[in-house]
Amino acid sequence: MQDIAILEAWIEFAVRWVHVITGIAWIGSSFYFIALDLGLRRAADMPEGVHGEEWQVHGGGFYHIEKYLVAPDRLPEHLIWFKWESYATWLSGFALLILVYYLGAELYLIDPNVRDLSTAQAVAISLASIAFGWIAYDLICKSKFGDDNTRLMVLLYAILVVMAWGYTQVFSGRAALLHLGAFTATIMSANVFMIIIPNQKIVVADLKAGRAPDPKYGKIAKQRSTHNNYLTLPVIFLMLSNHYPLAFATEYNWAIASLVFLMGVTIRHYFNSRHAGKGDPHWTWAATTVLFILIMWLSTTPMRGTDPNQTVLLTPAQQRFASAEGFADIENIVMGRCSMCHAAEPGWDGILWPPKGVRLDTRDEIARQAKQIYLQAGVTQAMPPANLSYMEPNERALIVEWYRRVTGTL
């Protein structure tokens, strides 16, 4: 295909789709097994070694499920491992991180007004921070400090708050919240890959060898699974945050992210209590509402990157778009059709901040967003929405011609 931008967009679409599909599979199975585990009940006629059982009805049939706290005396012939959902989610997420934030570092990862980094420096910080997250977390869990799970989770939360603040000091607001999600998701997936599955394999190996499995491996795996349970909802929020400048482009984006983790705890506590038959802790919904209102209040602080006098530093590739033949026409088109919304102070009634944090009200910002303008308003008619500003077909054709001339695909 001659047009690389279109090919890149479809590859990103495909990887994002895989990420969503595998994420649904992982989160769905995680939620199911947490609910199942908490809902287990004791019965007088249970076989030896069974910790609890549960009857369920679904799809026109009844299911009788029994859980062995350590392992059954005999290994079943058909044993299903729940692991690939987690691995595929992380791998597809990391591929998406490369496609969007590493290959598009100048646009999405780096904000010179926050920290003037080279692409290599930004990517190195990204990779190092994600690796650091798992190493630090794992070492703390394995230490004496990790014997107390409540104390451990408080420390983990403190680390997440520090990382939230730290990411906003080096990356763009959008990339900062996304990286906090990747930081957390890596811990979750590594828990499965490095701890939960290996421990289960040790138990299986003991059964095959005729040895009595050590219950400590199940206890360790249970601790990591519990952590994953409470981290899931915040990760989903952080992965979706790039669509909402009110979350990522404000001065207190790190505080918003920190409060989201607390919301994840209150929401999961409610469902965990219900599934365990421990009542209806309605206070959790009140607490969640208060946290969300606080987040809304924090989001009203001045948006980052909306200063009309702010200097935009262009890469050599972006400068070619600004100096290309016909750019004056493109500037006039975008200013007339797009900048009423995509401006530091939008003029469209009801829009208070530029959608997705994208500004198109200066020459440099237009050059910086050349690829998105080409895809959103040139190749497709996604922008302006419903063509509310009446962009003409010949204007879209000029955008396509300008972009393809610069990229050599004309």
C-alpha cells in the first residue's frame, strides 16, 4: 500500500481491537473467579479436601463447582489453565504502546513544555519505569513487610501516587496517565506470569510425583490475585483516559489518577462483600461518589497546553509540513473549519476545552497534527463532526494533496 499513514492507522486499529478483546477475556475471567471464590459455601457432604462449593445456573443449565484449597488427591485428565488472556492482553497493550507512543513520541509521548526529551530518552524512561514497577513490587511482596497484606497494599498505593506525580513531570499529560495504567497492568500480568501460574505448576508437579503439595504456593498466588482484583478498575480508567482531556490535561492529573485507585477499591469492596455474603456496604457508593465529585472539581483547574502564546517545538518532519507548498491554504481551511473547537479557548457553544486536548489554532499546531488532519478530515469525513462547519470536498482534497506531497505518496 502506497499510503503508509492509512496502513499504520489500520494496524493500530487491529492491535487495539485485539487488546480490547483479550482485555475483556482477562477481566471477565478474573471477575468471575473472584466472585466464585468469595461465594463458596461449606456443606456437610463435601468430599475430603474440598474447601467449598457453589451451584450456579447459566444458559439453561446447572453447574456444580468445587474448590480444593491446595489440590485434589488425583490430577484431573483435563485441566484448563487461565493464563493466555493475561499474556495476550499485556502483549497487545505493549504493542499498542509502541505503535502510538513510541513511534508517535513527538506527538503523544513528549511535551517539551513539561520536559524537553529526545525520543530515545523518553522511550528509555518509559521502559525503565515499567520494569521498575514490577521489580519493586515483587521484592516488597516477598519481603517481611509483605506478610501483612493491608500494610502492603497501603505501601503499593503510596508508590502508585508517587509514580502518578513522577510521570506527569516527564511526559505529556495523556502519556502520563496511560503509562501509569501500563505500570499497573504490567504488575498485574507479571503476577500471573511470574507468580500465580508458576506456583500452580509446582502444585501440579507435586501431584504428578505423588507428593503432598505445599499450601504456601496457593497462599502466595491468592495474595497476588487479590491485588489484581483491586487494580483492575483503575487500569481500565487510565487506559480510557486519553479520550478525556478533563482527566489528563489538567494541572492535577496525577491527583485525579491517585483518587481513581481509591475508587477502584471502594467499588470492588462493595462487590466483594456482596459475593462473600457479608451484606450490602452502601457506604462504598457514597464514598465513590464523593471521590468522583472531587475528581470533577480537580478537573476544573486550568488545562495544560491551552496557553495561546505557548511555543510549540516542531520536529524536522513536522517543519516540512509547515514549509510545504500549499500550506497557507491548509492553514486557512483548518482555521476556518476546525479551530472554533480545537483552540485554547474554543468558540463553539458548550465546548470548554479543545477535544482530546488537540489544538489547531496556530500554524505550528496545524503542522504538528498533520497526520491526524489528513486521516480525520482528508481521507475520511470524521471531522468536523457531521460536517457542522461545512468543509467542502475540494478543501478535503487539498488536505490530502498537501499531506501526500510532503510524505512522497502523491
